[in-house]
Amino acid sequence: MKEAELLVIGAGPGGLAAAVEAARAGAKVTLLDENPQPGGQIYRQLPAGFRLTDPKALGRDFPRGQKLLAEFAQVRERVEYLDEALIWGVFQDSEVAFQRGQNSHSLRYRKLIVSVGAYERPVPFPGWTLPGVLTAGGAQRLVKIQRVLPGEKILLAGTGPLLLALANQIVDAGGQVAAIVEAGRIENWWRLARGAWGQWPLVADAWHYYRGIRQARIPLLRGHIITAARGDGQVAEAVVAEADRQWRPRPGTARIFRVDTVCLGYGFVPSVELTRLAQCDHRYDPQRGGWIPVRNEAMETSVPGVYAAGDCTGVAGSLVAVEEGRIAGIGAAQSLGYLSAAEAHPRLEACRRRRAGLLRLRQVLDEISMPRPGLYELAQDDTIVCRCEEITLGEIKKALREGPTDMNEIKRMTRMGMGACQGRMCAAALQEIMAREKGVPPAELGFLNPRPPVKPVPLPVLAGHQALE
Amino acid sequence: MINRRVEKGVARGREFEIEVDGEKLRAHEGETIAAVMLAAGRRTFRQTGLRQQARGYYCGIGLCHECMMVVNGVPNTRTCQTLATPGCRVETQEGPGKLEVAF
Ligand SMILES: Cc1cc2nc3c(=O)[nH]c(=O)nc-3n(C[C@H](O)[C@H](O)[C@H](O)COP(=O)(O)OP(=O)(O)OC[C@H]3O[C@@H](n4cnc5c(N)ncnc54)[C@H](O)[C@@H]3O)c2cc1C
Ligand code: FES
């Protein structure tokens, strides 16, 4: 079976930076991503067929993405880059399996860097399954890359800077934003200012986004939360209430927005299926998005030779992902003998310094946006929690009375997490709901065991699986 | 109705038609089927099997499976990940469809 010297999974900011650094040092890099183009979620490029006539239309991240892609272009010839390659499993003996087109292959690696990103945190509340309710990231994807508005009157709800960015993109594209509903509050401006000190590009982004919102006269409701979406077959209105510090709606403060679209952004959940299958240790950190792989300073996981970088290790944004990718790439190259410690050291130090600065700001933002208990109390007994298997909160509570003690047990009892999304759309909420109902810390409930294939692969393709020679 | 296709900043690819539940919809090279649906103001992509609920585009990155439709006869096709092609025939999916994928 073919063995890759350094296998990098994911060609987003983290994976690209890792590939660039390792290839520069001389390592033989194999880079796989399920998307047709490199760039990941944030630096995603326009589809073939579309032509860019004004780069400003793609937003403020676009030039940063172009810079990283240009770095990658310089080493491109030395990197074995397989696009549209979906990694569907990681197995014993340093082996991965991937699908490309109508074929499925396995491949071995000497060193592995996992940088597969995150996905938006799903939060069940009444009406969240109605057509017209979508994730903020999904909306952004639509507006930025497909250049289609998700609706006519749009409410943004959730927490964090992504909502501000999205509001600007929608307005810039000619759409109408009814309001931004931000659950968090800035309790300590001084702390925020200290965290932001020195992070001037990000401060400039924030300034630009606030100005855009003010100019478009979009109400920004801090300390508010969406409690329901209503409509017959699709969204017609959203109910918004003032929220207390625990994000619980204050009685008597509800108001109704007549909108046809609701975009939800409650932060991200790291994708840990592959690091789980690689047997890496994980820990539960609600502030970083939930379960994350344990790593040392070199971005190496508890499994020697397996590194993890970027949002799949705890959500911290694209700029941190780049620095972590670089650190992992340099570290892997060093351990393969392409760099001496003396050569690696100054490069690592520069990345570590930049990363630490970014994480200081991140820490303050995360404190504002970390989900509070009220968030998972919005669902009512008849609210769907598991979209695939159509399981309601009431059904979960009923199953809990039979005394399951961990996540896999309740999965077997209710079928939650057995559907097509493999638990990605329900596990984070289930973990918190079950912990609350049982009165135990979420981490004690374990996690849903991922099984290969981690994403759907057509059966005929699986049937033809072959090792890559 | 506003024009949901944003014309600013990009020039779209070649225009063609696709058929959704018998209705002809305008599409462009590079657009996903989901984008074509939403541009036309169509929000219901599938109907659930158990409770007959309408569902539509939710995550946009191929994970939630709410955008599954029957495309050229193939059920469970995630339309947010599938490009529209000239003349393709798309139907609203009722229930789970015939599962042809392993997960
Ligand atoms: C929909 C969406 C929109 C976002 N928009 C913004 C934004 O506007 N601004 C902002 O600051 N942040 C945004 N974020 C967050 C931002 O994308 C991340 O902070 C940043 O991209 C992290 O980089 P990364 O390299 O860690 O992960 P990603 O950019 O997510 O890259 C991961 C890559 O891994 C690939 N991959 C994943 N699983 C597999 C697999 N099994 N096999 C093969 N390849 C795989 C993916 O295709 C992807 O290219 C968004 C996130 C999402 C999910
Ligand atoms: S919208 Fe989630 S998979 Fe397509």
C-alpha cells in the first residue's frame, strides 16, 4: 500500500498553512480535501463558471485568502494535492480511506495533520426546522459564493462577530436585514479593548462591520434571544425576547419580527470524527465548542505523529488556524528530519507569538459568546431535537427516565444520531440537555462513537474499495 | 419579488433551465441545485417521513442532509453540494427515499 510521508487532511486555512510550511522545508506532502478547490470554509472560491468582476464583493477576508493561496501556489508543484477526495475513515496501522469520484482507496501515512474545521452549532428551539431557518454560515456561503440571497426580510440571531460580517454581506448584496439579535453582552469593555490591542486587522474589520450596520440602520439587539420561529410550511415571523445573563428570556419582553428568513449563528462545533477514529484523547471544553483533541505545544495529539490544527481542535477562527497549521507543518517536517531544531525554532517562535496574541482576543470574545444554560432550555417538549430521526425533546426526556448513563446508550434507545447527519446536528444539544436533566457535568456522559464512513459514501463505491499502490 | 440573484461583483456562467417538480427554473453554470431553488423562492426541499414536515436548506455545507432531493431519479442527493446541469430533473423528496448510501 502506498505510504504518504506527510498526509494533510483539509485544504482550509489550517491545512494549507501546514502544507506550505512542510513543503518549503522539503517534506513530501500529500494534501486531501473533499472540495473541488482549496481554501476551506472561509477562503472558498467562486464556482467554475462564475467570473469575479469586483473583488470587494467577496468581502474583507478575500485578500487574506488570496495571500495564503499564493503561498500555496509557490509549493504547489511539490505537493501531491488530491481535490474532491473525501476521507471517510481512519484505521489502525496509520491507514486512511478516502473516496474520489467513483473510487475508494486506502493509503498509509508516516505523519498525519488533521485540519478539517468545524460546523455551526445547532440549537433546537420551536420552529427551527421550518424552511427559511438556516445557519449563518450556510447563508454566507449562499451570498458570498453562489451570489443568491436566502430570502427577502432576514433576521440574524445568535452570537459573535460572524453575525456582523454576514449582515454587511447581505446588505452589500442588496438584501434586507430586519435586526441582529445577539444573545451575549459586553460586560467588560476594558477587557475587550485590552484583548484587541495590537490585533489591528481584526479591529479594522470590526470597525468596518459596525459602521456598515449603522449606515444600513440595522438594529443590533444585544442581550436578546430568538425564542421561536413560526409560519405555515415556512418562516413568517420570529419571536425575540430580552435575555438575562444566563440567556433565559425575560417574561413579558417578547416581540415579533415579521421576516421570511432567520439565520442562526451560535458559534461552531469542532469536527472531531477523524481525530476520534485515530484514537486521539479528547476533552470537553464548552468555551472552545465542546469535545476537542488534547494537544501539546507542537500541535501533536496524544497519538505520536498525529497533529491537529485549526477549528477542528477548538474553534478560534481562520487566523489562528493558519498559525497552528504552520506550527504543525514545521513540527512534522522537523520530526521527519527535514529541519534541525535550530532551523525550526525561530519559525515556530514567530507563529507562536502571533497565535498567542490572537488567542488573547479570542478568549474575551469566547467569554461573551459561550453558550449559557438558557440556550438549551428554549426547546419545548414538542420541539424536534434530532432532525433526521424526528425525535422531540419530550421523547428524549421519556427515554431519560429509563436511566441511560451515557450518550451511546440514549442513542440506541431513541435512534438519535443514527440518521444521515450522524449526530452532527443533535449531539452537541443532546449532551447539554442530558447533562441538565440528569444533573451531571456534560463530559461525564461520554460522546457518540463515530463510525466510518464518517460522511455518506455510495455503496457501490465502498464495494470497490482498493488500496492505493 | 426582489431579484434574489446578486448581480454585483460577479458575472454568472452560461444560463440554462432545470426542471423542479415539473416547473422550469432558470439556472447558471456553477450554481448548485439548492441555489437555483432558493433563487426561485422555493424553500421546501423535502418532506419528512414520520411527521410530514417540510424541510429546506439549513447548513449549506453538506452535513445536515435537510436539502436532500431526488435528482435525475437518485434520491438522497444533497442539493447544496450538487451542481445544476442543463435539463436535470429534480423532485421534492418524500420520506427517506431509497437509501443508497452507507453512513
Ligand atoms: C459555513 C461556514 C462559514 C464560515 N464563514 C466565516 C466567515 O465568514 N468569517 C470567519 O471569520 N469565519 C467563518 N467561518 C469559520 C472559519 O471558516 C474558520 O474559522 C476557518 O475556516 C478555520 O479554518 P480551518 O482550516 O480550521 O477549517 P476549514 O476552513 O473548515 O477547512 C477544513 C477543510 O477540511 C475539509 N474537510 C473536512 N472534512 C473532510 C474530510 N472528511 N475529508 C476531506 N476533507 C475534509 C473541508 O472541505 C475544508 O476545506 C465559517 C465556517 C463555516 C463552517
Ligand atoms: S443544506 Fe445541509 S446538507 Fe445541504
